[in-house]
Amino acid sequence: MKKHLLPIILLIIAAVYPLVSNDRFMLNILIMILLYATIASGWNILGGYAGQLSLGHALFFGLGAYTSTLLYLNFGLSPWLGMLVAIVVCVLAGLLIGIPTFKLRGPFFTLGTIAFAEVVRHLTLFWRDLTNGSMGLNIKYEPSFANLIFREYEYYYWLILGLLVLTTLLVIWIDRNKIGYYLKAIREDEDAAQTLGINTNKYKMLAMVISTGITGLAGVFYAQFNLFFEPESVLHANISNEIALIAIIGGVGTIYGPILGAFIIIPLNEILRASFPDIHGMNFFIYGVLLIIIVILTPNGLFPILKRLWERVFKKKQKPDDEVVTNYDLESK
């Protein structure tokens, strides 16, 4: 319990923040931070724990957004039910992608995920009868709980905060149970894990299913929050890169690393966009430089460093009696 004391305190502060602040801009930034923290935490299950570096997660983010929105616009299905359908669609897509790509190792798996994501992005661009192509989909503003559309930003904030909490609890459960140990073993040495009797394909596929389901759910939230999206805003490769970058900078294979990464990258992104409005892609250039520096100085991300600092400052480690050396001992020697 003591290990999670600080996150619990921060969660309480986060939960009451909308009650003490009326800053709509800051609330919007926090919603995006929590959204990307949720997606990066889902990505971390596959990319961090299982060691399968996917750069195609925008595919599942976009699938979630398109699935629930098309069902809502064409059939009047509530996005709450559309969430369930979106999860199923994303999981099936993850299985279809995982079957061929999990036979690949290293950069070839990564390239495979990029290829699938780009194929789907181009399909949404050219299948105009279904997706409206580059014109995107516009959701009519009809506030109601059933439509998952709210007048106040606070409800979106609490909703995505709850989703992040549930995702984090799931990651904690995975980290503390057999599946987490198996995924870490696969990440460190897949051949050795197979030799020990671990069904590597099964557990990689399980990680893919959980990861894609969370990402698709986040896509539904994004669609209902913005009420408009098009292929470039939900399926672009930059989104996949940003998701991976958040987890890597924060700390892959850790519980809270993706959350830390989101609180660094998303505000930084807003600052860079405001600072370089005429230089398209400057944010990704600076991201790349930042990533190189962090990988060189701390390959495991920033969270392990902060964790060690926290332990040194707030946890007084006492040596066992037999290890304590006194002045008397030194003089006797």
C-alpha cells in the first residue's frame, strides 16, 4: 500500500481539481493528457511488458472512433453500446494482425504494424461512401448521457480519469501476476521463455488483445469529446509514434511510466505548437532529440530515476546490525 501512496494522493487531487478551478483551457489540456496516458498505458502492455514494439496503434485508436461513430450516426446506437462493439472490432483486428506479425522479430514486427495501420488509413480516405473520406465525420451536438455528449468539460474529465484508473489497475494486476512475469520473460529472451515452457504466441496475443481493446475504447472517447474527426486526426502515423514516445520517455515496462510520459509530452506538444506555428513538424523533431538524449542517458525512461530519488529522499534505509560499522570497531582493527 505504501508503494502506491503517492499515486493515491495525486489521484485524489486530480479528482477534485474541476471542483476548485474554472479554467476550461487547462481542463482541456488535462483531458488530453489523461487520454494519451490511457492509450500509452495500453500500448505499454504490448510494447513495454511483452517487448513487441508497435508503431501502428493509431489503427486501433481510429477503429474505435469510426466504429462507435458510424453506429451512432447510421443506426442511432448509443456510444455506450458502441464502446463494446468498438472493443470487439479492435480485438479482432489485433488478432488478425498478430497472427502474421508475431512470426516476425525485431524491426520486422514494427514495420508490419506500420504497414497495417497505413492500409487502413488509406481505406478510410478512399471509402467515402462509408467514412466520408477526408471530409471526416461530424457528430451532432445533442448533449445527453445516452449520447455521451456533455455540456460541461468536467464530465469528460472524470470519465477519462476513471478510464485511466481502471487501465492502471489492470496494469498493476498484470505486473503482479503470472501473465506479467511471462510477458517480461518474452521481452528479455523469447527463445529462452519458450524453452522454459511458456507459450509465447499465446501471451503475446493476450497482450495484443488487452492493448488494442484499451486503445479502441480511448478512440471512442476521443470521438465523443471532439465531435469531429477525420483519418489524419485518428489514423496518422504521427499518433502511433507519439503513443510509443510517451511510454518510452516515461518508462516502458513500468506501471506509472506512461502516465509520467503523457504529463511531459502533451504539454510540451502544446508549447511547441504555440512557439513554432509556421514550422510544421518541429514538435516531432524536438521529440526525436529528446528521445535520443533519454535513451542514451537512461534507457529505461524517466520513471525509474524518479522512483530511486523518491526512495532515497523519503525512505531511510537502515543497515542490519551486523553491517553497522562504529568508530570503536575501526579503532579495534
